[in-house]
Amino acid sequence: MNCRSLPILLPLLGLAACAKEPLPRAAAPIPVKVVVVAMFEHGKVTGDEAGEFQLWVERGKLDKSFEFPMGEYELRMNDAGVLAICTGGGITNATASIMALGTDQRFDLSKAYWLVAGIAGGDPLDVSLGTAAWSRTVVDGDLLYEIDAREIPAEWPYGLLPLGAKKPNDKADGWTVDTINFPLNGGLAQWAYELTKDHPVADSAGIAEFRAQFKGYDNATKPPFVTIGESLASSTYWHGEKMNTWANDWVKLQSGADYNFMMTNMEDTGTLTALRRLSRTHRADLQRVMVLRTASNYTMPPPGETAAWSTTAPYPEKGLPAIEAAYQVGNLVVQELIGNWAKYEQAVPGGT
Amino acid sequence: MTSKLPRHLLSTLLLLFSAVMAHAAEPPIEIKVVVVTMFEIGKDTGDTAGEFQLWHDRQKLDEKLKFAHHHDLYLNRKTGVLGMVTGMGTANSATAVMALALDPRFDLSKAYWLVAGIAGVDPEDAPIGSAAWAEYLVDGDLAHEIDAREIPKDWKTGYWPLFSAGPYDPKRPGGNGEVFRLNPDLTEWAYQLTRNVKLKDNEGLQKTRAKFKDHANAQKPPFVLKGDNLAGMTFWHGKLLNEWANDWTKFWTGGKGNFVTSAMEDTGSYLSLSYVHPTGKVDKERMMVLRTASNYTMPPPGVTAAQHMKAENEGYSGLNDSVEAAYAVGSVVVDEIVRNWAKYRDHTPPLKK
């Protein structure tokens, strides 16, 4: 932290920010324009192999560091109002981290846009490696009943069914919970898509070679592109053709026939659970949340390979094309927002 | 620290500022015990009891405090007992516990946290209506999974740990929140304090448990035991996943834990406490998890998992009894802490002689 840059007319804020003590609550909070939410990082925040966090910190010059003892990494911010957090992997880590940031009195998040930018497993029916998808809704993939598939009735397609339901793909008529489907601001997702759809996502030999194995899957064999498609989040990192069928059915069942599962990941419904709760006290604005996921791997094996092998096979090119795409596509939106902040502070783009 | 302000001016300002702050804010309410429940049926009082209602009524948690997270909080200002309903699933429990832990209205630095909720129970260990104190909390969602019909022949299950290539690699991968151990002395203390609490039995429970002919423990009258909790938002059921639950718990606890209860929240609640712990606002060594059995995690002989799950959907056979058991056992601990707060405030039990 460089305290010399703090305005001398804000001594209380300066004191607080430089002290190691927790901040006095009444210090003027720092207005944040965009929160970038990354989920994992390799090693250090800068200077080594990039996870989801590092490119934002290095290229966005997020040089201000804020202690965040409740998270895995410190928070990073720049003078332009961009704040980045790395939540750690899995629903619970994401939930607890976002809740901790959202209630943090050091920041004014009331006008902030939230951009979840992370890698994911991509459905080969829809996307190829490196492809970036803007989500219109986020669906949870843990909150289910489950029976081991070797024990299910013959007529069931799989052993996963809605909580409170009697068979797969039946709407619950017993109990359920309200944290399964999180519709995002569809207008905002469309706006972000329009802004980024022509971005040339980098292709490379490693991902081209891997995707060529998906014969018969037209979208999986294309060079990477930008699209609109839904995020399914679960702490359970599932894989395979049968579960991919379930994922497509599940997203439609929960959010409607117009929605299409494309990207599986381990955090987004946790993040949205926290943001929804924060919105009730106006600590976050749910209309300003965007979820961008980029495919580091496929959700099922290429023809001829087993699910057991494919689940944990190394990501082609270590997932770097997806990490790069998440930054590049996401950053177009971030730059647009902070470059025209006077406009976007007042009105959310894509609104009807 | 570098600043253009002279050092003495800084200190003066800081002192002034602290003084102003201290004066302005109301002193936070010292909480002795937070009772963490996960769901309530209908209203918080006066109708069918979910996990919260008995606590509300019997502990006289009459003071409602606004809380924008699922349910409001309820406090008994005299005893310092605070009750909450987190909502179901680890994401809900993690957000609610995090929000409470950081809530400036309360001083939770010495508070004990008692999770008191219902659960599925392994018929191998206990009958419905029983109450189990957990020492280990294991997460059941953080895993790789492929459909069990797609697994290699030599695999027992389609679930395996993240950062590993198949089920139960003896070199256990690094943790991502898959397992937490509660303060074992506190758990043991709570168990010893309550092990002789007589739990209600009735015809309904007897009828249900009699069906579990292959499981001796499942046929006993309800009792208090120690047994570990597997927490996952996926509500699983059946013989094969029950086997997995036992293996999974053994694996993550290095053979020390035993899967007894299945519920949907406790790893999330604990994770949030452990996040806030370093700030001193809460003490994660003061968390206890009590789960009482409302249903079995697998069907009795002759019934399929799908049939049994469907039947349980109509209402858990042991719902009322498990809710009563949670209060009967949990309140012994709460009352003991409240009554002897001078003792328990600064030292967690067992107290040194």
C-alpha cells in the first residue's frame, strides 16, 4: 500500500488504510465501479503461472493491496475503481468470500458491477475450448436428490432428481429451496455479448489438436468464439456423457426451455447466493451482475475415451487459452464501464 | 508507515477518531450461545415445528432483530442466547453465518455455536429419533463425479476426491474444505453432559425401525451418541451411496471418523466461522454440531431406494421426534453454558482442574 498517494484532506481514511488494525467503520468507503471475481490462482498473485486472478492484477495494474484475512488472497484494486477478489474454489469458498467482501465497510459497492470471470467445463454440443459464454441465468447442480445410478429404476435416465420430487425431470411437489435458479439481468448479458461477440479469441495448436477429436460435434470443433449460454455451478465436479445429458435437462427444467447449459463450474451459485442476500441490504445490486465463463476443457470425453480418464486429464495447454479469453473478453466490458462511468453509474446498460 | 502528516498529529487524530466512534456506537450485545438451525416450517412460532420453533418458544427468544438473511434473528437478552435460521444448503448456511459473524450489533467473540438440526442417519449406527454429536464435518459435494454406470470395473463408486485420479488414492490430496475437525474436547464434553438424556420413543418410531432387520443399532430405542456428519447440498439416498458416505468419511478423516448423520449445511457454517476466526470476532473452537435423526439414509430390506425416497417425501417418519431430540439434548448444553457463564466465558470446557 502506498499511503503517499492518499489525499491529505482525508486524514481519517488515510490513517485507517495504513494501519494494520481493522478499519473504523465510519471511514468514507471507497467507491468501487467493477468487482472482478476470480476463483483460483496458482502460487503468487503476480509474476508466476497465471490462474484466473493474475492477469487482472498485472494487466489492470491492480497495485493497491487490501488485507483480507477472511479470504485466500488479498484484495487488489486500481485507481480506476476496479477491485478484484479471488474466492477459492467450490461453492462454500465462493459464498463465504463474496459475503465477506460484500459486508466489508471499506468499500462502497452500491453501484458496482460484478463480473465473474473464470474458466469452466464447456459442453461440446455448444462450445469449443477457449470459447467464452455470457450467462443469462446461473443454475445450481448440487441441490438435488441423488440415488446411485446402478440402483435406479430402469425407466430413469439417471439418478438425479429435484429435491422433493419423485422422479427425474419432475418439478418438485414436496419441498424445495430458493437457491437453485438465479436469473441474471438478461439485458445486461445481451449488452455484454454484443460488445464482445466480434472479439477474436486466440486460437492455438494445442487446443486445435484436442478439439479435432470431437468428431460429430460441430460446435466443439470450431475455433474459439464468444457466445451466450448458461452456467451450471456445483461443488461436485461432474463429467461424462450421461451427466452432460442431465446437465442440459436440469438447466432447462430449472430456468426454462429457452436456456441452454454451456459451462459447468464450481462457484457461481455460491457467489449469487451471497450477492442476493447482500442486495437485500443494498450492499450489492443484482441487476449489475455478469457471469462470463470460458472453456478450459470439455464436460465429457472425446469419442473413444473413458469418462474416468477424461475427468482428470490435464487441460489442453493447461487451460491458459481459457484464462486468457476470460481476461480479454471480460476486460472489454470492464473498460467500457469505467471509460463511461458517468453513464453507467446511473443506468445499467441493456435495460428495457 | 509513510505519510505527509506529522506523526503526533496522526496519533491525535486517531485517538479523537476512536473516541468519537466509541461514543457513537451502541455497545454490542454479548452473546453466550448462538443456536444455529437450518429450516423452519411456516411461521417461527405457533404452528408445526421445524428446527427453530422449539428454541424460540422454550428458550424465550422473544426479541426479534432484523436480519436480511433468510429469517430474522431472535434473542433472549437476559440469557444471551441468540437463535438463527440459516436456510438450507451449504451456500445458505455459509452466507447466514458469515453475515451474523460480522454483524456489529453483537459481540460474538466468546460465543458458543450450537448447530442443532435434523439429519438422515446411517442405520448401521443408530435409529431415528437419536442425537449425534459430530467431531468431524466432511463435505459431500466437493468431489469428482461420473455416472456410476460409466465407471471402470475396479471402481466402487463414481465419486472421488478432487485433485486425484480415482477413488481413494492413499496419498490424500490437499484440502479445499472437504474436512473440518471441531474442537474434540468440546464435543466430548457435550456428549458426556448429555449421554444419559432420555430420548422419546413411540409407536411410530418403533414401527419404522423394526423394518431395518439387518441393522442392530437401527432397531434400538433412540439414544445419544458421538458420530460424524457428512454435509452436502446433494441429498443422496440408498445403499450404494451409504457405502460411499462411510468410505468417504473414513478417507477424509484418516480412518478416525465414522459417518453417522447426513445433512446439507455444516461444512458451510464452519467454513464461514473459520474465515472470520482470524479477526477475533468469533472463535471457531466453540462450535458444536448436534444432528438428530429424522430418517434413514437407505431403505430397509426389500424396498428400493427410489420407493423409499418417495415415501420419505411424504414426510419424514421421525421429523417431530428428531426436532424434539435436538432441543432435549441441545438445551442441556445451552443451559449449562448460560448458567455457568463466568466459568465458560474465558475457557472452553473441559475446564482445567
